[in-house]
Amino acid sequence: MQQIVRREKNHEFRRYLIPNSVERIWFYLNAPLSHIAYVCEIDPARTRNPGDKPLVEDGLGNKEFNERHKDWERYDFAYRIRSVYRLVKPIKLATLKETYGVKGAPRGLVYTPKALLYDVKWGTQACIWREGDQGVAAQQITAGAGVKRRRTDDEPSTLPQIDPKKPVSLLLRLFLSNLLNPVPIYQKFEATTTGILFLSASDVS
């Protein structure tokens, strides 16, 4: 995890496809920490099928992914990390169990409980870094300045557009505004429709 925090590693490699609806990963750190400490925005999966563009080799593991190194066998999906936020108050495993109904330490694809999304607003946490803010100290980044995921060039946006010149009912305009505006308004929409994951990670790598 610390390799991501230090921006040495800019992709998370997995053996499974994470749905495109997932915009963030909430990283659960294994024992002895046993808590959720970081939230990272991600891009949709990159693959290494014939004809796919290789990853830019600007981070740990990218070259090995491109070259199908033996240690990357079956890790066929790469998710670019767009930002790292540290939770002001890490969420302990006991809290996950007692408050949010999580049965045990998260493993693999486990969707974040909706109640947790309402209680812990990711965009108000401490921003360590985000893409496009190179050289800017973490404390200079507004804590609430959450950014929406950037989509790949071949993934069309599904969000509707508002034309201010055309008559639109007030209810529809408010609905579209909630979709298109950034945090915190978008957070409410996202919390009910956008999948978010826990993924286990070690805090020593």
C-alpha cells in the first residue's frame, strides 16, 4: 500500500474484472492494523489481450504486466490509480462488524455497505495526492475537492447533458444537476448506484 501512497506504483493488478461502475477502492489493511485506511479513485480495467495498448511503464509492475512476467501470471487486469485519500479516522474491523454488518475481514470483491458511504464521505478525507496535482503538497489540496473518475477514450459517457437554451422541467433539471455536479451532491447519487469495493492490502509494500 505504501508504494501507492508514495506514487511508486500507479496501477492495482488483479485477477478479476472489476465492474466499470466501480469508481473507488477502499483499501482494508491486514493484521495487525486490521482497518480501512485509504480510498483510491481508479480507472476502468486495462487488459493485455492481443491488440491492447501496453501500459506506460512509469510505475512499479507496469513493465512486468506488459511482458507477462511469471509473477504477473493470471493478473490480467490493471486499474490505474487516480488519487489517494487517507481516512482521517480509520475504520476498524470491529466497527465494520458491529456497525456495518461486515461478517469478517474483507477479501476480494466485497461491496462497501451503503451506510458506511453515508457516514464516511471519501471526498472530505485527507488527500495525499491526485493525478494532475504533481508537486503540490497534500496539505495544499482542499480536503473536499473530490474528483470524478476519468474514463478511457473508448468508453463513452452515459451521463446526460443539460442544454440551458431548451426548456427543462425543474424536477428534471435538479435530477440532472445532482448527476453532473461534483462532491458532495454527486456523492449522494453515487452512494446508491455506484459500486465501491473493499480490497485487502498489506501496509508494508
